[in-house]
Amino acid sequence: MGGLSKKAFQFEKLIDQEKIPALILDSGSLLFKNTELSIKQTEQEQVTAFGIVKSYNRIGYNAVGIAREDLIAGLDFLKKISEASDFPWISANLVDTNTKSPIFQPNVLISKGSITVGVTALTAADLFVGFKEEDHATILPWREALPGVVEELRQKADLIILLSNLPVKDNRTITELYPEIDIILQAGVNSGNQPPQLFNDTLICQTGKQGKQIGIMKINWQNTPWGTDKEGQLDKNKKSLDRINWQLSKYEKYKDPLVVLQDNPARLAIYKDLVFRQKKLEEEINKLSVQIARSTPDKTPSTYTNRFMAMETSLPDHKDVTAIVDQLNEELNRIGKKQISRNENGTSPYIGSENCAVCHEYQSTSWKKSRHARAYETLANSNQQFNLDCLPCHVTGSGDLDMGDAVNLSKSFQAVGCENCHGPGRRHAQMPAAVSLPAQIPAATCLKCHTDDRDDNFDFAEDVRKLNCLPI
Amino acid sequence: MKELFMNKPDNTYTVIIAVLLTVFMLLPSLLTANTSGQDILLLYSNDVKGETAPCG
């Protein structure tokens, strides 16, 4: 699942179908897989980042927010990326230490049809220590950076969108303090699709990670708040409050329930919960009443519909973006091959599945029919056999070996072999009675490669059964 | 009034009728222009995390 070329194809198709002005935004954490660069793969990761930008240029992105994860290759690298981008990289709080002025664009105004959309972004500051002293850069707390930007956008834009790399609780606080912001698109929260939810007057939403999903929101913007059934919600809350008040009335026989119920912790907990819910509902009712009183019923509310689309492997690819990704993969393969030949060395604790087959014939026959046996082949067929990002999960013993060993030694290493699950076999082959390997393997071994991101359908029990490697 | 119209050349009536027709045809959209709002298609993504295509 996933892929830039599939996303590009769907975006183009949707824009063509809907025939209304389209706005394409990414809220960040775009460029890198991990929260720090891998020493062995720095060159590959940086080349990939440029490939992504080239694809985004072709797709026609209007703006991308800077997440702290996009800064892990350094500020200079992101500046180079920004120069190669046809769209602005935005952050309102990534600023020069001395002047406190933003290093990248703090916001962008985009005309769409008859309205102007203002887009700004916030970068998360916590846990980020990636700046060099000569960068003269810092990430300001959002409370310092946001007021000025919102004030500017309020005057110039009809619709305001915040691309936020901040934690969920901060985004919700922002909706309370800045009702002018109409939509918050989240990044870096590390959860799945979140359909738009209205917090105060602001919609908050996000897609699942690793480009496996796209968000499609069709907006009818009326320069008014989002339409919701506030009266209905108020009525519902009042009925809930009535029920809680009735339950609490049973406790009125006690002069002071908190003291009287001290010997009965279960009932005390129920009482405390009821009081808490009563208070919350009263607050909600007051808030909704004020919102209803302030609302102007003669104005048509702004509305939206939202859906997510999974980028299934069966979906068509965009021709131009496929060409960009193919070119990128060739480049990654070239870099990987160069690196592998540098890392070549001789001895290995692994012996390869062909040697295991000498004694374990039944298991070997069964294994040869499995997808594990063809894991390297599938990689080679898509010309990614030297892509160091893919390789570890497609060869034998990748966890303990240099990639050079895995690729340049025997052909029997070019598969996910017996030793990937049962461990290195050389000593066992030399002294089978003295050195045994585990017949049963824990799920954790499989989950190193069959992660949620790569294999949503992985079912340990069922998939091990399919492998049919019966214990000896 | 009748004399005024009677003395006009034939194409004047054509123009007047065309203008009136145009106004009546545009009237509904002019009246609703302020309430139809602006439709926008917002396409969004996040946390791509260096993913370009599946491995193999």
C-alpha cells in the first residue's frame, strides 16, 4: 500500500471530476522515515527527500508545513529542499535566534475562486535538538508565534488553515484561543485517519501515516462558522444533566457524601464521577447557550464533507510521478550497491537455507513454496535489490550482517531463509547435538519486518501455520 | 409611449427584448450569488515519512 504515484493519480482524477478550485496541502513530517538519520543511509535518505519534493512539485502541492521531523538532516538541508520546491515550506515559529523573524515563510495566501485562503504552520519544539550553533535558529513556543500570524491572516484571508505539528492537546487549546482558525490539519501525531471533528469553531483532522491514505474534503465556504446542530446538542446535554441531577438527588440524604461515604469507596467513586459529569455538562450547556445566542440564523453556515481514500496497490499510477520514483529507485540502488561493495567481508555466522535443507528436508520443501523464499526476487524485479531501506527484510540474516555479506555471498542468502526466524545456523550445523536453535519462534521476530506500516494483514498464528515448518 | 415605440426602427425592439430576456435569465443566479458560497476541494496528507513506493 502507499506510493506517491498513486496519490498523484487520484489527486489529478479528483480535481478533474469535481471541477472546483482545489487546494493541496501537506502538514509535514514528509521527508524522513525516522526521528534521526541513519548513519549508513544518510545519502539514501537525502536523495529520497529530493525525490519526494520533485513528485510534490509535479502533483502541484500549494504548501507544506515544516514538522520537527523534517529538520533532522539539518537546517541547511531543509533550505536546499525548499529551494528545490515549487511550493512554500511554512513555519510561523521556526525563527532566527537573534531577530526572532521566521526563517521560512510564516504563512501563505492562496486565491481559490472568489476567496483567499490563508495557510500557516507550527513546528513542534519538544525533543528537538538538531540545530547547530551557526544556524542561529530556534523553535518558538506556539503561544509566542501564533498571535501575530493569526491577526495578519484574519485581515487578509477568508478561510484560515493551520498545518500543525503540535500535540493534540495544544491543537485543542488553539481552537479555544483562536476561533479565527477554521481548519487544523495535524502531523506527527502518529495515529490513523482522524475525520474532521469540531472543537469550538475549528475542524481538526489528519490522515494515517506513510502516505497510505489521502484526505478529501469538499468545502462550501460561506465566510461563516461551520454549520452544526447546536440546538440538538444543547437539548441532549440538558436531558443528560436531568438524569445526573436525579441520580445525585439520592445522595442528598447524606449531609456530606464525601465524608459519609468514606467507608464505601465504590459508592464514593460513583458519587465523585457523577459530580464531575454534572460540572462538565453544566459548562457545556453554558457554552452552547452562548454560541446559540451569538449565532446569526439568517446566515448560511459553511459546510463540508470529508472522506479518506486508501492508496491500495491495485490503484493506477501517475505516469510522470512513476517516472520520478523509478528514477529515484535507480539512484538509491546505485548508492546502495556502492555502499555494499565497500562493506564486503568474509565470515558469517549464517550458512544459508540450502545448507539447512541437508538435514531439514521437509521444512525446506515447505519453505521453498513460501513467499519468504521469493522475498529477494520480488525486490530485484522492482529493481530495488540494493535499496538499503528495503533490503534488510528481503535477505537472510540482515540484522547481524553487513549488507555486502547478504548480497554478495551465496545465492541462498538472497531470500528470507530459515535463519531469519531460527537464528544463525553455522555453529548448529557444526555441532548439532551441542548447539540447538529454537524451533518455536516468538511473534516479536516476525514483527521486525511485518510491522503495521508494511503489513496491515499480518496474523502471527495464521501466517506461521501457513509456513508449515513443522517442528522436528 | 405608444408613439415613442412606434417611431423606433425594428432592430431597437429586438435589442430591448434581448436585454430583458438576458436580465430575466440571469436574475436567479444574481439573487443567489451571495448565498451559494465558494466550493473548494481540499486534498490533504501528512506523515508521509519518506515513503515513496512499497519495496517490492
